[in-house]
Amino acid sequence: MRGLAGKRVLISGGSSGIGAATARRFLEEGARVVLGGLDKAEVDAAVTELAALGEVSGLAGDVSAEADVARLVDGAVAALGGIDILVNNAGTAWREPFLEITPGHWDRIISVNLRGMFLVAQAVAQHLVERGSGGVILNMSSTNGLGGEADYAHYNTSKGGVLLLTKTMAVELGKHGIRINALCPGYIQTPLNSSISAGLADDFVSGYARDHIPLGRAGLAEEVAAAYAFLASDDAAFIHGTELVIDGGQLAIM
Ligand SMILES: NC(=O)c1ccc[n+]([C@@H]2O[C@H](COP(=O)([O-])OP(=O)(O)OC[C@H]3O[C@@H](n4cnc5c(N)ncnc54)[C@H](O)[C@@H]3O)[C@@H](O)[C@H]2O)c1
């Protein structure tokens, strides 16, 4: 991928699943990486696993908490000497029928997936504007940001919000040379989805893929990592303020 070697990359939610695969991919491209995550032991384990690939370090914290976000972004700037690319990836999800969602559960999903996305994006954007040499911000949405999957009203709402946050940031920050896009993966095999499907039938994933995904399988974290790498690269230099769907054709079904 053109233009990623030597780039300084902050990946929120980089300790597991899609974020960990993305850290691996950026290191393979010759970038330097700081990864974040909620759990310190998981962050440390991810850094240990990736250390042989290049320069990588980690910082634990909650993206919905302003003080943690300040530590994450300031820590990444200190470790890397600046940030060129933000992979704004941290997020959480669980199934819950609309009629049963408590205000507390609603607030937690919105707080992590939307407030957290805003806090990290704003802190990094302030750094990029101040430095004055542009940059890239990639916000993690979902196909659930484009349609209303049952039992995910809070999650769908958070991911829909990420799409409009992305467009508005693109409109305001393009003049600073900062490119901003969103990613909309469909069903990807990650620890998050394993925990959601743990209480469901053994053949849930294969049945879901057969019924809903034209390619007939769930996606891989590495396939979303490739999309992050492309959108961050110079090959995507005129792609701005939009979303890339990575779903095996799921949204093409009428
Ligand atoms: N797996 C899918 O099918 C899928 C599809 C579309 C979008 N996504 C999105 O991709 C992103 C990554 O999901 P994944 O499937 O790899 O999940 P995962 O559970 O494997 O990884 C989630 C990452 O986010 C971090 N995280 C969670 N809550 C956090 C918080 N409050 N503060 C800081 N970090 C926090 C975790 O520590 C971890 O590093 C999420 O934003 C998710 O909504 C996933």
C-alpha cells in the first residue's frame, strides 16, 4: 500500500479483533503503531505478540472517559513524536430487544461507540490541525449504521451517528488536509461476535452467512484491516467524507 511506511498510527481498540489485525497490517506496511484497549492485560498481550513486527506500544483506558482519552492521545504523540493516522476503532455491542433496553445500557453503548469516537477523533484532529501538515482519521461504523438490525437499537444508533460525525468532520477539516472516512463492516469473525453468538445455536454463524451474506461466509478481521490500510494510504488520496462497506454483499440483497 502506498505511503504507509514510517507513518505514525494510533489505533483505539487495537488490542483485539479487527483493531489487533489492523495493528499487524500497519506494522507489516512499515508504520509505527500505538494501540489502545480497555483492558491493560489484553493491551500488553497484543503488544507482546506484535513486537517482532516493528515499533509498537500500548496504552489502556476507556475511550468514553475524557481523562483516559487525553492520556491515550498525549501518550501516542509522546511515543511516536506525533500522529499521522488515527484508526478510531474501539467499540462494543450486545444483543437486546428494543423493549428491554434500560437507560443505563443505552447510555453505555452510546457513550463508548459515539461519545468515545468523538472524544478520540477531536483530540487527534486538534493535534493534526495544530501541526498543520494534514493526516487521516478513519472512524469505525458498521452496516448496522446503515440499516436497523433487530435487537441492536442502541448499537445501530451509535453506528449511524458515527457516519454523520464522519461527514461533518470531513466538511469542516478537509481544508486542513485531513482526510476522514468511515468503515462499515458486516459480519466479521472477532471475539466480540463470538461472545454475542455464544448464547445462540451452534450453527448460528454458518446459518447467518448462508441466509444473509452472498459470499456465504463471515468476514475476517484481516479483511477489514486491509480496508483500513487502503483508506489510510495515498491510494485513497481523493476519498473523503464517505463510507466503505466491507460486508460480502450483505447490503446488496433486496
Ligand atoms: N465484528 C464485527 O462484525 C463488526 C462489524 C462492524 C463493526 N464492528 C466494529 O469494529 C470495532 C472492533 O470490533 P471487534 O469486533 O474487533 O471487537 P473486539 O471486542 O474484538 O475488539 C474491541 C476493541 O475495542 C476495545 N474497547 C471496547 N470498549 C472500549 C472502551 N470503552 N474503551 C476503550 N477501548 C474499548 C477493546 O479493548 C478491543 O480492543 C467496533 O467498533 C465494532 O463495533 C465490528
